[in-house]
Amino acid sequence: MRNIKLVIEYDGSCFYGFQKQKNTKLPTVQGLLEKALERLTGEKIKTASSGRTDTGVHALKQVTTFKTSCTKSIEEIKAALNALCKDKIAIKSCEDVPPRFHARFTAVSRTYRYYILNRSQKLCIGSSYVYHFRKKLDLELMRKGGAYFVGEKDFLGISSCIKETTVSIRKVFNVNVYAGTEFIDKYGSIDIPSRGEWLDDLVIIEIKASGFLRSMARMMCALLIKIGTLRCPPEEVLFILEKKNPSLLPAAVPPHALFLADVEFGDE
């Protein structure tokens, strides 16, 4: 059996999340990908992913692995999957990997980015990928708040899965808050569909962690925005983490501006 790794990109507005759902015909990334793999290989394929993005969340770099006895070349598999997935999923790369490699269990970090257009002026074109927030944000206060998330902590109170899991410890490696120009200086470009006129008003929250609970990234961003509008001090993060009660948080920010941007692996 071959173990094959895919790096894929998708627009989350087309899907009800990554994970395939039971007893429903709602479209998911995993569901579409596994149907395409079944048509390609003639086998019942079960995929594993590096992260289960929520409904409406996009991915610039989602990593998926699957096992197959298919003898087609890597080039043939990539081309066929791109054709079968049409414009819903883009296969960015495809490769054979060692049997021990697993998209979820060998991943050591995931990075999400949240894009905020922080200005009063209304927008229309491009609004599908940024959160239009009108009140001015204090980025220095947001950075101070973000620093309190860093470390290995219990994030149960900053998620929507308080009744679903008993394992809620995650390690946050860093939380960065960039102005648009700062992001360009570091990365060279804005990696989402954007307009040049946005640059001075763009705010990007970048969170790198070992893993994320359901809605954890969006709830973290919501709390940082609350801090950035002076509605609570940066130290509020510590209080929320200690209480483990999601009802103390502001509502999670909308999913359409959140992107899974990177996944890193221990053997890379």
C-alpha cells in the first residue's frame, strides 16, 4: 500500500467544514475529496487531515494523507484529482511519503490567519475574504493580549466544544498581530485575494499552535478585537483561560476571514 500526501487549497464558503458528516448530504471537503479518490482508484478511501476546518473557513495549505494500492503515477493522480474536484479543491502538490507519515499525528504545528479590514468606509468587492470592522483597533494592546495565550494551556473555555472533549490542552507557539505593511515586510505579499487600497487598513492576526479546538482560533480573534477596542484589558485573557467558560467570551468572529495558512511536520 502506498501512503500519499496531498497539499490542498479550498474556498471554505463552498463547504460545511472539512470533516465528512454522517447522515447528511451537506458538502464537505473530505466528502468531495474521498468521492474523487474513489472514482480515481476504484477503492474506498479514508483520508486524514492536518486540521478540521470549520464551516466557511478557507485553507491555503491543508495537508491530507491516504493509503491506496493504485499504481498510477503521482503526476497522473494530481491531474486526475484536480479534474474531478473541478474548481472546488485545488491539489497543490502530491507525493509518496513513508508509511509512518500521517497528516494529523506527525504534524507539529498549524498556523491560522485572520484578515480584518479596519476602516469605516463600506466595501463590497473582496468582502468574502476579510472581516470589515469599523471601530479603530489598537494593535499594541492586541499584541499584549496575544502574548497571554502563548504556552501550553487548557483552552476549553476558548472553544465551542466544551461538552465534546476531555482533552483540551494545546500549545500556542506565538500570536502575531500585523498591520498590512508589516505583513508585507515579513512575507512579501498578502496571500489572499485583496485590493491595494486596503493595505493601510488591513490587520492580520496570525496564530501558530500545536492544534486547535473547535472555533478556538475565531474565539481567540474575537477576544483580541475586544481588547483592541479598549473594552477589556489584555489581562482578560488570563481570566478567561482560568474560568473555562465560553459564555464569558464575545461571539466568535465570522469564519469567512479565517485561513489555514500553514502546517509543519516533525520530519520536515
